[in-house]
Amino acid sequence: MGLKAKTIFITGATRGIGREIALRCARDGANIVVTGKTSEPHPRLPGTIHSVAKEVEAAGGTALPIQLDIRDADAIAAAVKQATATFGGLDCLVNNASAISLAGTLETPVKRLDLMLAINLRGTFACSQACIPHLQKAANPHILTLSPPLDMRARWFKDHVAYTIAKYGMSMCTLGMAEELRAFGIAVNSLWPRTTIATAAIEVNFPEAILKASRKPAIVADAAYAILNRDSRRATGNFYIDEAVLREEGVTQLEQYAVTPGARLYPDLFLD
């Protein structure tokens, strides 16, 4: 099908998985709304909305960089308005922005809980809410959220209750909105990696050995691209796993995605 001239609104697109999805879609000639909080270079983290916008243009897409804090509902509404005014509509929303803190209950300040709930759950809900009226007018509309399958076993909560609640909140948006929006032909799905992905979040929260045992963000981007090309009236309400999506697309050689080819891969959270 391809994403040429399609408009993709991506949250948290300045680095990692969000940036990689932006570049993959750009190679089709898509319009990419590059959103994120970072508009000036960060002393420790690479990427800004402007640097990614330049990469999008170089890859063959058209970019619109917008500084956006998804905790601000008014700012979300303004960003969506700017995006649709610029490109004439909206075809896909990728809810990628997320906050992480892998700490126990006593080690999690309430402010940190508030941050994760505000970005992960509330941000996903608010961005989806703002985009839905425009997605209803699209030919093959998608909402894709980077969140795990829902699994209510205590093992996924016990070490980081707050993070799991916040992340599962994103997945519950998928669960409910998929059915709510089915009649409008809007696909609502989640995507999660089988292994850890070499991003800043892994680098900060895990030992270096796990970073080396991870895959590159490109595997998630390629899976996201495949999902966004599927028929929105058929492919909805799914909790996709990246490597399973690629296998469905006929990709059998996944070694190319490994940070350290031949190394034993480290499984991501929330998956057996």
C-alpha cells in the first residue's frame, strides 16, 4: 500500500524508536509530524525535533517539527491543528512517548508516579482523543501505541508497580478504543518488542550487558511500518510483537537487527 503523502503524527520522535519510525515512514515519502520536548540539543541525549526533521527530509519525507509536551492537552490540540492545517488531514497517530522508572513502591516518589501517568496513560488518551476526529476522515486510519500485551499476573507488577500501571494504561486505551472506534474504520493497536531495544531508556535503566544483548530500534520501526500499511478495518484490537509482525510479512532473517550479532538476546519486560 505504501505511506506516500500520508500524514503520520509521532510523539516522542526525537530519538530511539520514535525517530526510527519517523525515518522508516519518510522513506515512502510520508508527511511526518515530529513531536517531542527537545528543541535544543541535550547535553547527554542525542536528537531534537529539528535534527530529526532534517533526517526525515533527507530520507524522502516532508517534516513538520513541533515542540510538544503531551502532558498539556491544549498544546496537543494546537499541535494537531497545526499538523492538519499544514498537510490537509491526518492518517496515523503513533503514541510512542513514554516515561519509565523501574522502582518499587517505597522507592517511587509520588511525583514520579504522576509523571508516568501523565505521559504514558493521560498523554496517550489525550493525543488519541485529539486525533480521532481527523482520523475519521482518512482512508486507512491507524492509532498505534508502543505498549505491552495486558497480562495481570503479579510478576509484572511486583518490582515496579507504578510503571506497570502507567504502561498498562496505554494498553487499556488500545483495548477500549479499538472496539469503540471499530465502526469508524480506525485501527487501534499496540506494538511491543520481543527483546530489549537499544535506546536511552535501556542504557539508563539496565546494565551495559543488556544493552549489548538488545536489538536495534529499526526492528520496531519496520514492524510499525508494516502495521500502518494494513487494512484498518481488518487489523485492529491487536497487541502485536515486533518479530511476529515481521515474520507475518515474510521476514525470517532477524540477525540484522541485533546490536551484537550472535549474542543471546535479552527478553523485554512483560513477555515470557
